[in-house]
Amino acid sequence: MYDDLKEMLAQGLYQDALKEIEQYDISEYTEELLIIAASALIAVEEYGTARRYLQIGLQRNPENAEF
């Protein structure tokens, strides 16, 4: 579903990926999108926001080891 975003991350286009992610409302983020967003944020050293996204993911699904 998020293949384009994953490809951007693989190519190191973190800011471009974040711009695409911003089009979504955070309440609509899936677990997968939260992980992709957190990965991009960590890559650009936005640790506080990445942590918030990971916390949201853990609240939704504490069983998901990727969070």
C-alpha cells in the first residue's frame, strides 16, 4: 500500500517521504504508515516526533514488535 514511500526511504529521500506523509491526517495513520513515518523522522533526526508516532503505534497495538 505504501510502496512509493518505502522506495523513497530506500533511496534516502526522507524529506520527500515526509512531505507525502503529511497529506494524511494522523488519526488515519495505519500501523505501517506510523512505522514508515517514524523511520523517516529518525533519519532526519526528528527524534521527538518519531517517538510520538511510535508511542501512538504502541497504544494501538502493543504486540507489534516494529514499534
